[in-house]
Amino acid sequence: MNRRKPRWWGVMAFSLAYLAALNPAWGEVNVADPKGAQSAFGLNGGVASATAVTADRGSFVAGAFQLDYGFKELPLCLSGRVLFGDAVTGNDNWRFDHYHQLFEVGLGLQKELGRGVWFGQMTAGALGVYEVATHHQIIRLGDELGRFTNWSMGPNASIETGLRLKLGAGFSSRMSIGPTWTRQKVADTETDIFGVQAQLGLHYEF
């Protein structure tokens, strides 16, 4: 079983350095709000790269959306997240599209660091994968012989840590990375799949 090396490590490292450069006041105390109080709710949106549920694994790019609720008196936060992405693979005869749909909830910690916020969380939920297999000669074979579909649904869990850097007007840049686990039916066999998920996006407090 071949594994393709993920290419997003360099992108995440570059993005972290770039956003840190945009925020030279990292680590300074906010004089107007010395306690750094946050709004209770936060909405995150961005792109994610995660390990795919395919025969040769690899990774896929997805859109990710998350709603956070932070407790005022405690460094705890609750979250709910959805993620949608497509991984494409194939061989000499077939093209395989794997549409990933992730739904999960999480419990985490967060701590103000000047103009930034460190956070970490554990999440659990379900991952569904809808496979569409299309033969390269589908026009000649027709849909009955040239296209097949399959569906897999299994539990999913992850551990995530990252940073938010405040940009202003309630917006912050958000970066995170962490390991993931899911159990899916691959090639008619229940398989434990361990991987990595990284996210880059914006956070808005309201």
C-alpha cells in the first residue's frame, strides 16, 4: 500500500510565519482590555487538509466550519464542526471520487496570550465517505456498467492544537493541527485509519 506524502506542512509553516509577522504585538498586553476578555461565541471558517479514506490514503482539501462557545469564568470551550471534501484517485480503468463529510463536537481549553489565543481540544463524531467509481469508457459502457457507488460511515476522533492571532474588528487568523482516527469500510474490510488534519482560516467573535 503506497502512501503519498502530504504537501501541506510547508504551507502551514509559511502561513504561521507570515501571520506572526503581520502581528508584531504578539505577546503584548491589550491596554484597553487588560484581561483579554473574549466574546462567548465564535465562528470559524477556512480550508483543511486531512488524511483521505482511500486505498492509498494520501490527503484531501476540504472546507471546514466550526461554531465555538467559550465560558466566561473558565478556560473551557465547546465546539461543533462540519467538514466537506473530495479525494480523487484511480487506475488505468477507473476514477474514484471519495466525498468526505465530517460532523463532530469537541471540548477544549483556551488561554489568552497577549494578542493571541492558544487553544487545544478533543473532538468526537462521525465521518461519512461516499464513493463514486467511474470507468474511463463510461460513454461506451453506459451508467449501468460504467459507474458504481458505495457508502461508508464510521466513528471519528481527533486531538487538535493551534493559535488564533487577533487582526481587529472581531476577526482573528486561526491555525491548527492534530492527529485523527476513524474506522471505515475500505475494500470490504473494516479498517482503522490514523491520520493528520490541519486547518487554516478565520475566526470571528460575536
